Amino acid sequence: MHNQIKELRKKLRISQDELAKRCKVTRQTINAIENDKYDPTLQLAFKLSIHLKTSVDELFKFTEEDEGC
């Protein structure tokens, strides 16, 4: 699942550390999500969308490659 976190965070001039503090997670968690190495919980996805001023479905893009269910 690809996400727009890094792009939106930079547009809003928020550091990884600041976003992590707002969402009550570590900076490493934000970094892992930005680099598609970790999928956040639904609760964290909503927190990220609130702080990045977008919707969850705009923040995270589900692709055909993700359909491996």
C-alpha cells in the first residue's frame, strides 16, 4: 500500500519527529510507514490523516499489487 505521508508532511512543513509526537508514536514508526515498510493500524491512519489535513483514502492508495489476498 503506497501512501502520501512524506509529500503531505513536507508540504505542511512538519518534521517526522513532530508528526510522531502529534500521533503519539516514534519517529521510526513514521519513517517506516513513509517507506512502505509498515502499514499503520486503522486508528493511526486516522490520526495521520487528521494531522496531515486529508482523508484516509487520499493518504493511502491501495494498488493491484496489494490484492494478494
